[in-house]
Amino acid sequence: MIFVTVGTHEQQFNRLIKEIDLLKKNGSITDEIFIQTGYSDYIPEYCKYKKFLSYKEMEQYINKSEVVICHGGPATFMNSLSKGKKQLLFPRQKKYGEHVNDHQVEFVRRILQDNNILFIENIDDLFEKIIEVSKQTNFTSNNNFFCERLKQIVEKFNEDQENE
């Protein structure tokens, strides 16, 4: 199963939802797909979906999934990472009206080097990245190392933002 979540930010993320729905429609993806659509106004025709999920529902979908595709917000991908899930991060981008700035893109780039996460910036790469992440072996979480490294990355990110 593939679980797609766009978070709760009040701007749409139609670009990701439409592409996932198209990949399901044309048979490129045969796995079951569930999408948490948030404030997006595109309604999936070929995937199961719900606008918002409770914490318990999110946990159930993450636990059930083989692959998690999510926006660049840290809570979801850290949760998935701690469960050893294969992940694709597709951060919201300002130029598409998906967020007020590109902090998700910047944050994701910083954490990529240390984790088993694939980053998608171009929607045209989505299907290729789904295939790539599906072939990965699951990894064992090392929460203490991850938390310490994430703390360092966030501190460095904040320092850089203050210096701009």
C-alpha cells in the first residue's frame, strides 16, 4: 500500500494528488493508494482519500503502508522514518501556490544526506522515484542518532536563516 499525505497547511497541494491519481488511472501504480488530501480541491477519482485524518488514523495508514509519500513537514516523515517506512518527500513549493515560502524544500535538502529518504522536486520524476523507493530494503531505525543529527541540522538551518 502507498500512503500519500499532504498535511494540514491551508493551501492546496493539487499537483501531487493529481499526479498520483493519474498514475493509478493509467495502471502505472497497481498498489492500493490512500491519500490524505487536506485543503486541496482536486478530488481523486482512482484512489481512496479523506481530507483530514485523526492522529490514530494517520498511524494506522503509516503502519499499513509499504511506501509513504509526504510533503516536507518534519512530523510526518520523522514518524514514518521511526517506523522504518520507505519514503518519498515531495515538499510544497511557493511557485505553485502550495506554501508561502520554500522552507520545506530547504529543510528536506538538509536532512537527505543522513537518511533513507528520496526527495522529489519535479512532478515528472514521481513514478520513477516510487519504483526506486519500492526496491529499497527497509532499514532499522536508530532514533537516538536520528534525533541528535536532526537537532544539529535544525540548529544549523536556524543559524543560516538568522544570518540571511
